[in-house]
Amino acid sequence: MRIVAIREASIRLQGDVANAVVSFAEHDVSLVALVTDVIRNGRPVTGFAFDSIGRFAQGGILRDRILPRLRAAKDVDLLDESGGAFDAAKVLAAGMRNEKPGGHGDRAAAMGAIELAVWDLNAKLADEPACETIARTFGRPSPDRRTSAYAAGGYYYPEDGPGRLRDEFAAYRDQGFTAFKMKIGGAPLADDLARIEAALSVAGAGANLAVDANGRFDLETALACGDAIAPYGLRWYEEIGDPLDYDLNRRIAEAYPGAIATGENLFSAIDVKNLLLFGGMRSGRDLFQMDPGLAYGLTEYGRMLAAMEAHGFERRQAVPHGGHLINLHAVIGLGLGGCECYPGVFQPFGGYPPACMLGDGMVRATDAPGFGLEEKDNLRPELARLAPEAF
């Protein structure tokens, strides 16, 4: 058994939305395919994945560094001990050959796309949903394939206002979501408070609404915003300042009575260790949002969870960033605290197919082998263009 082709493509995200820091109008995503010589139903078994949403594609790093190393690796060196599946950790090590420690960033996302495609591939070889493969590999019981999910949206649009935001969240509510997340920090505080009020008119209690500043605030602004939103009793206050400013995070945690959330821009277990040591995160209250697709894949993500648990935090405090099917399976397989979903933005990657929606804020992994990316009608054509022999 071997991988006979490794391909990548940069796919432009659809839509013109912005958070407090960046516009996503020019953003794209790295989509990868691992094609094997195993034939099922006349087609080669193929693993698909992508890095994550809200960054840029890493085509240059993939083409110039990572893919040549994987193509040069011996087939046997990428397999697990049984020879019947690929070893994600071995693939990660082969792709990272000759890379120095540190320097996490775009290479972490590039490698994450490849490593995650191994999980899709292994699940298809086992003819099971990826959440089952993930659970078994990490020594966990076969999971209940359901989890809670919140709808992430509330971005800034060229023509925007509280009414547009209210209508957006009402549409998500009609799809079965009961919890929501919106952006703040891209408008004056008074305007953002009006937007929060509009969102709450749909979400109801503050416990159903989170806000995300995308790392925009300095300490003074973060504290002022925290004081203003504290009376709402919100679900959490997210990515408040620079993701590596652990002192700012600690000082907000000391001052803000509600939950805070961070971690999506931490790309290694060492980064997470520093957050745990110096960021003031509170056991039983605050949330960790590291994203496997931005952090070398599930192998490194497992090390992050181990660091959390070693410092007294529960894996239920992990709620990954991403809003897509890959992280839905990671959440279910690893027994995490819940899932993000992008039902209205970042297509064709964001959100889940209708078969995943259960209503009342709950979603499920379907019976489709792998991550089930082929079940997304608007993503399937991109998969077919990248690996037509698999369709």
C-alpha cells in the first residue's frame, strides 16, 4: 500500500467580510489530496483535507518543501506497524525533515493540511467516519457521534448595521442553532454595543452569545470593552489581544468576571504550555480554541490536549476554531467541549451539510467514511478537480 500522488490547490474563499483586523476578500485555503493504490469500487482510496479557514493558502511551502520530502520518503516509512494504515505522526515527521524547532506559522498550517488528510485516508481505508478512527487511535471509546455547535458569523460587511446582523442570526436560528458568535473591535464601542443588543434580540440570554475581537485590543481598550460587556453575561470574550501577549490575557482574566477564550493562533504544544503557565487561564471557566488545521494536525493537537490536562484543565474546555467538518470529527472523536460552525460564511469550506444538523444546537457526524467532505455540495467539485480519479 502506498501513496501514488500528492496534490495541492489554493481555493479562494467566497464572500467579502471582515473582522476587526483583516478583510477576507483575498483569502484562500490550501486543499490537498493523498491518492493511494488501494482500489475500492473501481476508484483509488483518496484522503482529502485543508488547513483551516481565515488565513492564506500555503502552496509555496507545500510545493517547495513539504511535498518533495514526502515524495522522497520510502513507502514503508509512512505506514503504521500493521501496514494497513498510514501513520500520521510518521507522515508529519517526514514532511518536517530538516526544519528547525520554532518558526511556527504558515508551515504549521501547510503540514496540518497533509496530516489531516492522513486521517481522512485512514478512515476511508477502515470504511468508517473519521471521528471513529480518531477516537480509536487516541485510545478513546467509540464516541457518541453528536455534539453541540454554535453558529459563528456577525462579521463586518461593506454595507452593515444591526438589522443585517439580526437577520443573519435569525437565519442561523432557523437552521437549528441556539448559540452564536459575533465580531467586535472593528467599530467604535458604542456601535459594537448596539450590534450586541441586536444579536441578543435573537440569541436571548447572554449565555448564548460570544464576542470575538480577533486580537485587536491593547490592554486599556480590552479592559474598557470588558467593563462594557460584563453586564450582558456573555458566553465568552474571545481573542482579546495579541495571541502571544500572555500578560495581557492574564490581566484580563483577573479583571473580567466572565469566560475568556483564546488559542486559535497558537500553533504548537510549546505555545500552549506558555499560555497555561503565564496566560492566567482559569480551570472550569475559560476556553481553548487551538485548531488542528493551523497546528501541524491532530498529532500536535493531541500534545496540546495533554498539556492542558497536565495543568489541571479538562478537554471539555477545548472548543476548536474552524467551523468546518474536519474539526467536527476532531471534537467528537476526542471528546471536546463543542464545535464552531460557519453556516453562512467562508464557503465552500465552512459549515456542515444538512444531514449533520439535528436542531436544538446539536449536530452529528454522518456515516460517510472519512471527514465526509464529499457530502458538501459546494466543496465536492473542488475535490473532483484536484483528484478526478477518486470520483
